[in-house]
Amino acid sequence: MNQDTLPFVGIDDFAFKKRMTYGTVLIDLLTHKPLDMLNSREHEQVAVWLSARPEIKLITRDGSKSYAKAVREASHAIVQAADRWHILHQLFDSVKKAVYAHIPAKWIPDSLDETITEKTDREDPLRKSEKIRMENEDKRWARIQQVQALSAQGFQVMAIARELGISRGTVYSDLRQTRKPNHQRGSPYEKYRPLIHSLVKKGQTAKVIEEQCCTEGYTGSMTTLNTMIAKERKKIERKGKEAFSFRQKILSLIWNPDNKDSLDEIAELHPELLTAFPLITKFNELVHSFRELVKSKKDQQLPAWIERQKSIEDKFIRSFINGICQDLDAVTLGIRELWSNDPVEGQVNRLKTIKRMMYGRAGFDVLRNRFLYQW
């Protein structure tokens, strides 16, 4: 362990057991060699290690709040630099979540949706019971017209009954009819059909649709409602065959650093795409402007960039911007300086190899000694 090269140190965590216990490695950024390994990543233990080494001037790290707190507690003289790769990785994750949140997996343009809806409604076959009911109504209406025609010719009720082979009560009933009979009961489904259709189209679960319908006043049977939901799903599935899936393609076009015409290429995917999802344009500007800012090391432009992006109404992008603001000094230095956590990531990978060589059974002391060993 060479104490003479301690001014510039990189720090990162690693897993003794994933999602369970973690440790910390500290690396000399000048020699790229390990300085120490700690059996915790909690800020208290890291702060103690840093406090014992006042010669440290700069620490590189990822976006860890725990390490940031440890450095502040150890010494306010230590400068922190956020790793550029981690910043860009966080941006990618945020943009990916935002794209997937705003663009459905299967998108049906409004013009195509109207065409397909008319087509599927027109092609939707009547159930067998519905056909029988309509045929019976047609037969009854024909008989009613015949009864009323005979009555108009002067036939008595008894004579009409004998002529047509029906009861006198039926004759009296037919004479009172003024329009074609329709015994179809009003369905509570029709009132909620637009709501169910929109929720199914958004991919909501049956439980969510039930809750929404009940909130809107539905009091019928849940079994009946689920049958209705299933019917709408079948219609949507038929439309889905003509739907478009653009999310992954849009994300790759936005993120490609060499693609300066990404919006034009996105527009070529479908002419209605940018109109239907205007946030795509903002996501594209966000990514390309930030990557250019990092590449050209124009850290002085970061505050103005943050102000421009605050207008984007998306929780994932807002979370990324808030994270930048909370760690502004470290991010600014990370953009401006050449220091990065690359040597630390390399040593973490080496540590993983050592763990595998020992089948994951090495205790902390053995693992630390092997990690720090230099030949």
C-alpha cells in the first residue's frame, strides 16, 4: 500500500452477497492499484477510513449518497468528482423509463384506430341467441300487421283468431301494437363501453377496470363486467395485428451519439408519431444536448441546461434532473476533469474473479489479502 500516491482515490462498492451484504474498495487513481477493502459500504466506516488519511485531495465515485456523505463527514477539503459513465448511464435509464411510460408497446394511430374500429364493429358477428330473437320479432311483427289488416277489413276478433290459429287475447294484444316489438333489455355495459375500451387499450388489468367502472357508478355483476372486458380485449387484439411497436427503435435513435438526424428518422417510422407523442422531441434534445455538454467539457453551461430541461413533464426525467442538482459540484467536476472511476471498475471486476476462484467461500480477511496482494 503506497501512501505517497493517496491524493487521488476512487471508491466503489461490491457485493459479498447480492442484495444482502456489500463492501467497499478504494483504488489509487494514479497507479490504478488497490489501496484497501472495507467490509461495509455504510458512510460511518468509510468516513473513518478517509479521516485517517488527510492527504487525500480528490475522490471519484458514482452517484452514491452514502459515499458523498462519508466524504463530507471526513473532510470538507476533499473534492468529489462524479463518474461520467455513471451519469450517462443514469440518463439512459431515465430516458428509457420515460419513453416506455409515454409510448405504448403497441401503438395504433388515431386514423388507423377509427378505420379498424368501424371495420371490427361491422364484422362483429351476432350471437346465435341474438339472431333467434331478431327472427322471432320479425315473425311477430308480420302477424301483428296481418291481424290489424284483417280487423281493418271488418273481421271480428273471433274470426281473426280462427283464421290465424291464435287466441283472442293475442288478437287483442296485436291490435294494441303501434310499432315493431323489441324485447331487448338495455345493457349497463353500453354506458361504460368507451371507458372499458380506453382502459383495455392502455393495457390496464381487469381489477383496475372494475374499480374505474365502479367509481363511475357501475353496480352490476362483476362476472358480467369481466365478460364485457374480455369481449373488448378480443376487439383490441384484432386491432393489435395492425398496431405498431416503435419504443425500442425510438430509444436507439435518440441515444445514438452519431445520429444527428434522429428526429427525421423517427418521423419516417410513422408520420403521426411526433404529433402523437410530442415529448419525443424533448427527450431527443435532452439527450443530445447533455452528451454534447459532457463531450466538449462545457461544465459552465450545466446550470442553463438544467433550467431548460425542467419544463419536461415526466417524473423519470425530473428525478434525473433533481439528482444532478443535489450533486451539482461533483457532476460539474466530473464533466470538467479527466478523472473517472474506470480504474475502480476494473479492480471490482478483478475482485469478482478472485471470489469465483474461491467459489464464493472466502472470508473477509482472506479476500482482502488476495485483493491487496501485488506481485
